[in-house]
Amino acid sequence: MLTQLEQAEITDPGLPAGYTLHGATLDDLPEAVEVFNAVSRQIIGRDEFTVENYREEWEIPVLNLPEYVKVVRAANGQLIGCVEVWDLYEPHTRLNTWIKVHPDHQGRGLEAALLRFAEDKARRSALPRAPRGARVSLLGWVNHRETVTNDAYAAAGFQLVRNSYHMRIDLTEAPPAPVWPDGITLRPFVPERDLEAVTWVDREAFRDHWGFVERPFEADVQMLRHWMKSAKFDPALWLVAVDGERIAGVSLNRAEADEDPDMGWIGSLGVLREYRHRGLATALLHQSFGDFYRRGKQAVGLGVDAYNLTGALRLYERVGMRVAHKYNTYEKELRPGVELSTQKLRNE
């Protein structure tokens, strides 16, 4: 049964005259991707998205697309904006939103309206389900060059709490061969054998990542299974470093970056605590660079928290990576309480 809070969900967040809000469907995807790319061309001069790649986001199994993703149409029927609210799994304490407005329609109040919808949706989705006494917050992630959107987050009461980077290395020559720590070897990723173990290692490694919130293990397995259905998934690019039979670290790579088919992408690099500071992460990076180089890729990219708690940013700089794009992370508290996400390193 729906709660009174859920039943009262707003259907009009105060859009400017002539604009209407609609639940998204997969049929909207080509028009939505064109809006996303129009913004990308505005700020970095080129497209970053394809319909095929973004379909993977909108087809996540537990996403109720028309309820949590809305599109905005102008009076002539053109799709000119989109807002997404992500609240897929327990404990429902740390939600995310993402908004895009076509450059021709920016600065008319649409950004503020979409953030009002996102906050309202987040409150109605999370507050009835989050653990009693837990802090609940809504976060947004924006390229620092999106001036209008950044201003809209600030005006809506969001606080700038973090920065993150997309980093890259250009493969102008063969990268160094990996030097594996004593006792560590590389073995092939076999989905039927390794999926749950790799999920566990990736999850444990990222407990030390700012903002990590533990969710049901089955949810993490489900998400990795979903990404394995991607056309960019190649098990040969999922690196599994083992100490005997125990997995010590992983690098889950994708055949190409969303923003550039000539760039390989390191989706998740994780090393268990007891294997850190021994050169394993460096070896995984060099192995990844070499794999992409041999496939003819011109560059390799990844994403990183600018203030990463485990020193990942310094590691990436040491192996020759540089910042390509900077993003701002905004947060708005929806309910005060005990923070369940990682904010600092646990005691060794």
C-alpha cells in the first residue's frame, strides 16, 4: 500500500509555461541522447554519448523508468530536457540525480524545476524506506563547465562537497610491462567461477571509497551481471590478480569508453587492504594499459574521486595519467541522522 507521502507526489514541479513533464520510455532515448550530446558539444566540443551505450543505463533491471526518469518537451513537442533519480537498493540513504537541459533552453528556470522534481521524488522514494535514524541525502554530479546547472544546484540549496576527475593516458608508445608482487599471478576471469568472488573483492576494496554505502550483496552481483551483457564487455579485459586461490585485486575494464571508441576504459580498479602498498595496483594498471595498447587503443581513461581516501589520484599520476575532465558533486540533506556512508578511512 502506498503511503500518504508517496500518493501526494508532485506532477508539475513548476515548469515554465509551454513545457511539460513526461515519464521516460525507451522510445525517448534517441532524443534524450541528442540533448545530452548538445550539452557535451557546448562544454567540451564533442559528443560523449550514444544510444547503444546509454540504453544500458535505462535498462537496469530494477529501474522503474517512467517513474524515476522524466523528460521535458517544449510546446512544439521537441524533447529538450531530462531528469533522473537513482534509488535502486537498500538502505535508501544516499540517492543520486542527474539533469540535462538543451543549451537552447537553458536559463529559463527548467533546471530549478527539474531539481524540485528530483528532490520531491527522492524524499518520497527514500524517507519511508530508509532505516530509522539514518541520514538521507541527495547528490548530483555535474561537469564543472556546466555553469547554468552548477548555479541551479547552488540556488536549490545543494552544497558543493566533492570533486572528481576523468583521467586519461595517451598510448603513444608501449607501456611498461607489469611487475607483479611476490606470490601474485594473473588468471583469466571465468564468469561461472568468478562472478561472486570478484563482486565481493570489488565491494570490499571500495569500502574505503568516500560515499560507499553497503547494499545487499545480491544487488551488487545483479549489477555486475547487467554490465556483463553490454556489447563492450569482454571477459579477457577483466583482470583477476590472485594469491594462490584468493583474489587480491581486480581491474574490470571495458573495451571502449563511452565518450571515445578509441579509448579503453578502466571501470573499477580495486585491491584488498592487506595487498595494498605492494605495487599490485600499479601492476594492474600497466597490464590494463598494455592490453588496450595491443588492441590498438589510443588512450585509456578512468574516473576517480579528487580526494580519494586511499591515494588513488597520486597513483594514477605516477603512472602517467592526467586530468581530462573535472566534475562537481553536490549534496542536499533530506533528513538528518547517522551517516551510513564512508567519510574517512577505517582504522587499519
